[in-house]
Amino acid sequence: MRTAPLNTDANPPRPRRRIYRIPRAGWTYILVVALLGIGSVNSQNNLLFFIFGLALGAILASGVISGSMMMGIRITRSAPQSARVNEPAHIRYTVYNLNTIIPLFAIRIEEATLIPDKANKHLKPNEPQPPFFGLFASKLPTPIPRPHAFLQHLAARSHTDISATLRPARRGPITLNTIRVSTTFPLGIVEKTIIFDVPHTITTEPPVQHINTRELRHTIEKASHHDTPANARGLGLEFYGLREYSPGDSPRFISWTASARTGRLVTRETESDANPAVTISLELPQTSPALDPDTLAQHDPLTPIDSPEEHAITHAASLAAAAVRDHRRVGLTCNAAGINIPPSSSASSLRAILHALATLDVNNATTHHQHRQPLTPTLAITPANIPEPAANA
Amino acid sequence: MTRNLYQRYLLVSCATTLFGMITFAVARLNPAIALVAVPATITSYLLFRNNTLSPIPRWIINALLILATLSTLRIVNASPDEAISILGEFLVWLTVIKLFESHTPRNQAPALVLSILLIVASVLSAVTLDVGILVIIYAPLATAWAVLFQLYRGAHDRHNARLAHTFSAHDTERPPFPDTLTKQQTRHARRTIAAGATAAALCATVIFILMPRNVTQGALGQLNARGTASTTGLTNDSIQLGQQTNIQESEETVLAARIQQLTIRDNRIEPVSLRAGSFLLRAISLDRYDPRTGSWTRSPEAASQALIRPDTTRGGIAPAETTAAYPLTRGSRLTADQLRFIRQAGILQLTINPLRPAARDELVSLWFPARVDFENIRQPNLQTNIADATIEFATDSSRARQSVYTITTLQNHPLGINNPVTQQLPTRLHNWYQRSKTATNPFADDPRFQPVRDLADRILQTLNLPIEPDETFHARAGLPQLDAPLPPQNAERIVNAFVSHLERNFTYSLQLRTEDPDLDPTIDFILNTRTGHCEYFASALAALCRAVNIDARVVLGYVATEYDPVENAFIVREKHAHAWVEAEVQPGVWKTFDPSPLEQTEPIHRPDPSVFAAALRWFDRLESLWVRSVISFDQEQQARLFGLSRDGTIDTPDWLTALTAPPDPDDNHLLTIARSTISVAIVFAALAITSAIAFIAARRIARFRRRQQRQRTSAIAARNTDAARRAYDDALKALANAGLEKPASLPPLTHAKRIAASNPNAARTFHDIATAYYNTRFADRDHDTTPARINELARTLREHLAPTPGHTTA
């Protein structure tokens, strides 16, 4: 982390509101101070009075220090437009300390939409708790860290960049509206929070699982066995077939083995070198069973969704990526969501497919206009026909 | 320079934890706690310093915690009176166990709370100066711990997040905690801690002054106070003989006693301080011996003879019969009768400054207490007992026990035959006196005490001292003829004979033993052991006196021998606690006799002349200051500090008066300072605050000026650098045009040397230009090389390179 003098040209936004909260440690401290006060008054012990005064003074000093510290904080965010499930995405924050004298210490920066709060308790990580409250556990489980950035120190009149790592667990858009900057410095008695409105959306693409070429071709062949034509002859490298030699054929293409076997000259033909095309047809049921709105999967981007629809989408994304990697043109159709992306082998086409899959709303799948049946081989993917390894990969 | 945040945090947390436990050990006077705490803390620090050791499994930690809790509950159930001590030790054990827990933030927060609770337990146990100093040191340490904890917790979470994103749960090789504290961060953190601790201390001082005193004291009950166990000291209002213990001398200070003799000068009372000698400070007298238990106690009959008459107009309290006899207002002109009385009475004034909150209700005095004046208590609830010459508080008043008071004492007891007030004694006192003469005397009547009577007879026979009853005793005492044994005529000589015998034939020792547990302890002392401390000697002398019908009582108190010239007072410690005897040698005249061997007790009571003793006395002075300004701070001092009087008017505060009043030439300067402790504290605080403000202002001004200078210098440097760069570029072009082009591989100064042969002037000028460029561009110096100067150099170079007539450049 490098710090730099304050850039006066920067115009970071001002905080929208301030929140004061007493954490559990603060309540404990207040309880101890209250007992101290009662004990000192009851015993009239002057030294206890002094300690009680120290404890109260600590609260006062803590409030003044942290309050004046938080007055000068400004922050901006730089986040990627897209991310992928289970892959880290880095959100960069630039923190400015406008204070003249007071440095910043122990600043925690979080995205408000990614923090579980009291109204949304189910966002807590679903961890198995050890029996007997962990009293006899050899080691307590470490909670899964929520994406956050921690600024240990920032001198007055300077700024610095820090980053937080976001690892989405489900596809879809992640709306980052507000940045939450908080601290319990210096004594942990009161948590002071300031809220900045900095809207941004990250589109989370579905995970892309590895599908090897043989498996891909097998899948395509199986899909094209009845209703799709074979590839044309051409000058590619893949074997197409054998035919009788005709004058003008290049001697390089004579299959001497077959010629020796048949007793006449036989020419080996190859497939056309043009990119073969494939269209992935994602067939979601028109009345997809809606997810329970009370489940965590509806809101929390850090909690995975385990449903057949999601597995189908993941498989479609994996097939699309594997097809492009195999130099095939790939397209995507989903009548339920009104998606029709023509086949193409470009990277931008794959991004379009992944983006379409990322933003596909399975709960609102309805009957759209039936697109014309593509001429290319069509891989029909439904929630029911996902290969088992792919779903669990 | 950077240091690992974890290591620094661990160091501070271990130091704070250790300080908490040491404070409790000091408060409880229990070195065993320190013996456990120090090695445990050091071991924990060394083990966890590199953050590589696996901590003790959590289930073992929890099992130990449960064991400690159960053990504590069992002990509390067995002895509920020692709740603070037991709970404090429980906290110590919890702290020690948690030292070996993993140092995660989740575990560290309770450790900090435990440490704070340990400090509270220490303060509830003792409020001595050493505890106060440790608490004052502890406060910034705990603040530093809390501050570093906030940094450590955040860094710990960030580190865990990194590990979670980078490593799987099965990876065993994980990187250590990487976060460091730079020099700047350390400096800023230190300033923050200092600012927080200072603000908290100021707030604590204000709250300390403003908190209500004596409002709800004891409303929720009182926790136990610390006992002194088997150390010397005046702890009980009775004497229990027959115990086998090894008593240790305690150096703990109890009080400072200033003793003054009232003399007459120009018909006025003039006090003269007494600075040398050995003074017996009597606290309580014990007149009843219980043969069953071997203990001396104070009889209820004697205790009930209290006389009290508050004299608020004079600011003091005095027995009714003595108040009218003589006024003790300093400086007032006295009548001839009053002067005669004062000369006869031999008045001594004893000013007592308690150096610790006393656990007793008795005030100490020299002789018969005639008048008591408190410094800051207007209407104390006192009982002056004219029967046995003791003075005590009628009700519990810990505040009064911590107040400075002056007792004016008379050498002659009011019951004495030569005292003019004897005739004014109330009837009930006469009745008590009469009853005391007819009461049973076990030492004279009980066959169990025949050895005592035999010893008394043997001593008197040896010295040829006959026992002749004083037939006129009752008549001289104003009593009717009683059917009671009469004391001997030569009572004082007889008592002196007993004292001499005890001094010569018995040994003083603090190691007590018994030869025959079935015997009465006093008889065992007289017949068998012949070894004991002052209580045995006093008990034996009182028994011998009573065996020959001389009324005697055991008196408990202190011996004041250690004079401190700075305090202008005698420092009294626990080891100066003493027991002696008062015997009635004439009707109503009680004389003091000390049977303990002087040559053996004197080394104990003598002030220690060593260097350490001098240091200890300085500590005592500090402790005195501490007690007066902190421990004894009460409602009266609150009112005086703010200049408020009881009637609602506003007086000049004492500290302001002390600051503005001219110095008293007759008074000891140091004592004046010591008396106005609060004013001294305020002066120091004002000086400290002013110095701090001045220091901060000076630093800020200096920093501002440095910043201004830096900005100015930077601007000048930038301007000069631009000019130098332009001049250098122009110079290179001019040299190229003149056929002296600088090869790219050649440094400028070397090129200047090369062209010096062909054009020395141009070479010198180019050398100056290049040097100026170097200095402004890279070295950030040579700020005197102004653009004008550089332009001048460039113009000079062009002139030197200008083609001369008849010469063409190549």
C-alpha cells in the first residue's frame, strides 16, 4: 500500500449519513464502567472513583478521536464491470484523508449490499456449528470473510489505494450502491460508520467449467446425429472420407494404405477448414418453479444457488466456452428468456453469451416469440439433461 | 524501520496483562501471584512471539477454565468473607490460562476485560500508593493495548481473507501474519495513545473531583477489607495470647504524628515541636482479662463511661469538665489562673495525619485527651471516655478516620487528686470508679493464678519491699469505706520492681511458642517460656500488679520514634505497634510502665539509618501526599476546592488562598507545601498544560514554517531547473553548431575538459552550465543559480563560441 499527498484535483463524494452503533465489546465495556460507577459510589473508594473517571474519560476520548478522524474521510471506488462466479474480482478503493492533523487508523471499508444486517440475518454464512457451542472443539471454525478492505493507517492530507476481493457465489448482477466506511478505533467502544453513495453494478457471469474437446465433440455429434447435416469436404486437417482417385488429384492426398488394400488408387479427403457452427438452446420450463423468496439465494451474491436451472445455465456457459476454444462458432437461444445470439467464434460473441446467461432471470421465464430453428447443430440443454459430472464439477 | 504488528501487539498485551497481575499481587501482598504471573507471561510471549506455535487446544483451555471456576466456587462457599481475594485470584488464573490461548481477536477481547477487572479487584483490596502508581502506569498500557487491538483485529481479518482467497483449508503451509507498523505509523499511533490517555486522565481528574461523596456509601453492602495476617500492627481491639506464630515486622506506614509542647510566652500559649524522643501513642486500653481464653479486652463498664460535648463554636470537641478550665485558642491572652493550670497540666498537642485509611475506631493520643480538633470535619461524632482516657468514634465514619486531627492531652488524669476538675466529676463516674474497686480480681483471688502471686511475693521479698495497704486510698479518692482489698502504699516502687524483674529475666521475641497448652498463657509465659513480645510482657506486668491489688490495665498503641525532618513529624509504621501498662499508683493517677526490655525492643522501633531507609522515607512522603490528596479527598475538600461553605456563601478557595498568601516565616515551608497538596497539584497541572500547549504550538509553528520553506524551495528549484535545462540544451546546440558536438556517450563535464584545449573559455562556461544543470536537476541544491545567472552563462557561452573574423567553423 502506497500513500501519496492529497490530490486537490480529486473531488470525491461527501458522505450521505453517519451511523453510530455500540458493538458487543462496547456493551461489555459500558457494563463494566457502570459496575465501576456503582461500586465506587457504594464504597466511596477514591481510587475507584479515579478509575471510574478514567473509564468514562476513555469513552469521551474515544468518541472525540474517532469522530474527528471520520470527519475527513472521502472515498471513491473502481470496480470491474463483470466478474465470474467463484473467481476473485478486485474492487479498488481510493481513500482520502482530508484532515489537517489527525491520521486515520483501522478503517474498514465494505459494500453495504454485501453485509448481512439484522433485517437480513439469513445472509450469514451457512456454516455447521460445532456441538456444545464449540466448548470442546479443538478449533473453532473461521467465518468466511465478507469482502472488505482494511486501511491500517493513512496520514493526514494524503490518499491511498486499497482493494477488496469479491468472490461471487452466484451469477447475476451485483448492485453496489453504497460504500460503508466504519471504525471502532481507538478503543472499540463505539462503531462509527459513514455511508457514501457510489452506485455501480457488477455483472456476475456463470461459472465456466472445463469440458475437453473430445467430450464436446461427442456431445455435438450426439446432438447432430439425426437432424443436422455433416460437415462439407474441404481443405482442413480433419479426416472426411475416401474416394477413388481421379486425375488432377494431388499425389499428396493419395492414401497408399487404402490403395494397397483395394488394388487401385484411393484419395483421402478432409473436412472443410471453415469454423463449424453450433447453437446452444437453453430450454427452461415456461413455469419455472420460483425460488422461495425467503431463501438466501434471492439476495446474497455470496451464497451459491443449487437448482437445476442454475446447473443448466452453468453447463451452457461451459459448452459455449469450450466450443469457442475449439474454434467453433457458437450461438445461444433461449425462448423462455427471449435470447437469440447467432453463432460466432469471436470473443465478443462469447462475452455476449455469458452476459446473456448472467442476466437471465429464471423466475420470470415466459413464452417469447419462437425463433426460427437454426440450421446449425443445436445442443438442447434442459435442467433435466445435465450430465452428472458437469453439474458437480 | 518497521516492526511486525503482531509482535508489537503481543508485547503490549503481555506487558499489560503482567501489570494487572502484579498490581493485584501488590494489593494483596501476595508474592505467590507474582511468582506465577511473571514466568507465565514471559513464557507465553516467547512461545507465541513468532506466531508459529500451535496454541493449546481449545477444549483443554475450556476444561481448565471449568476447573478453575469450580475450584473458586468451592473456596467461595467455604469462606465467603474473602470474596474479593478469591475472585481476584480466580481472575489471575483465568488470565494465566488465556495467556496460552491462541491470540485471535476473539480471545483477546476477554483477556483485556479480565485485566481491567483485575485492576478493579486490586483497588478494592488496597488503595496504597504503590497500587495507585501501578494503576496510573496501567492506564496508558491498557489504552495502548486497546488501540493496537483495533489495528491487529482489522489486519487479522484482512490476513484471513487473503488466506481464504488464496489457500485452501487443507494447505498446511500458510504465510505468517505480514502486517507491519512503519515508523510513521508508530509515531502517529503513539501520539494518538498519548492524546487519548491525557484526555482520559483529565476527564478522570474532573470526575474524581465532582463525584458525590458520602451519598450512598454502603448502600449495597461492603466487601471485605484486607487483613494483615501475622504481621506486626495494631489490628484488633483486644489481645489474644497463647498463639504459636512467627510474626513479621511490617514497614507499612500508619500515620504521621506531630507532637508539640504548649508553653507560655508573654502570657500566650506557644507550641514548640518536639523532634526527638520516644512517645507512646495510646489508642485503646484493655482492663478485663479472661482466664478461659487468655485474652485482654475492654470491659463494657469502662467503655460506657463516655462523656461528650461538641464545642462547635471553638471548632473542636472537648470533655465538658475540661473545656471551661482552660481555653486553648492560640494567641489569646490568658488569665493568671489559666496560666497556672496550663503549667500544671503539662499540655501536649498531638497532630495525627493518617497515612492510610484506618480500620479502627479509636483515635490515638498521648495522655488524657482533653480536646480534639479536626482539620476538615465540623461536627465529628466522637466519644471521649474519661474513665480510661480513650477517644473513639461513636459511629462508623471512615471519612473521619482519614482526616487530620489534633488531640490536646493532659499529663494528669482528671481523676487525679491534684487535678482541680476532679471535684466536678459527675456522679455516675464516681459510681463506676467505686464499682471498679469492688470488682472481682482473678489474679488476686483465683487459685489458678497462684504462680503469679508467688512470683510477685518472691520479687518483693528479694527487694525487701513490704506490701502495706494504703488505708487512706479510698478517702483520698472521695470514695466511702469499701469492703475491698486496698492497694499498697508504695505502689509505684512495687510496679517498678516488677518492671525491672521482667526486663532482666525475660526475653523479647516475635517467635511465639507455648510450653504447656493447658496452662494460662500468662502463667505459661511467667513460668515456662519466659519469651514473648510486648503483649506478653504487658499482660504479665498487669497480672503482677493486680496480684498485689494495684489496679492496672494493658494499653495498645504505637511507639513514635522515627522523626522525619521534612514532614516535621514522627512517622509511625505497623512495626511500631506496642503494648504497655498503666497502673493506678495514686487514687485516680494512672502512670505508664513499659515492661518490655528496652535494649531488645529499641532496635525494632529505632529508625533504620540505611540508604534504603532514606528512600523508604521518601516513599512514605509520597504516600502521605497520595493519601491526603487522593484517598482522603472528601466532601469537605470538594467544597473547599470550589470555595463553597456550608451556608451557601462562596469563600475564597483554599488553594487560591494558599497561592496568594505570603509565606509564613514561622512555618516550615515544606510542610506548607505538603498541606496545600491540591494547590501544588493544580500548579503542576497548570504548568503541564501550559507547557504542553506551548510545546504543541511551537511544533506546529515550526512545522508550518518548514512546510512553507519546503514549498518555496521547491518552487525555486523547479524554476531554476527549467532555466538550467533550457540553458544546457542551448549550450549543446551551440557547441554542435561550433563543431564541438558532445558525443552521446560522453558525460558533459568530461566533454568540457576535452574542448578546453581548443576553446578554454567556452569549456569553462559549458562546465558551469552543466554543473548548474546537474545541481538543480539531480541534487536539489545550488538554489542560488538563478535563471538570470544561467542566462548570463548561456550568453557568455554564445559569445565564446561566436566565430572570430578569419575563422570558420568546421
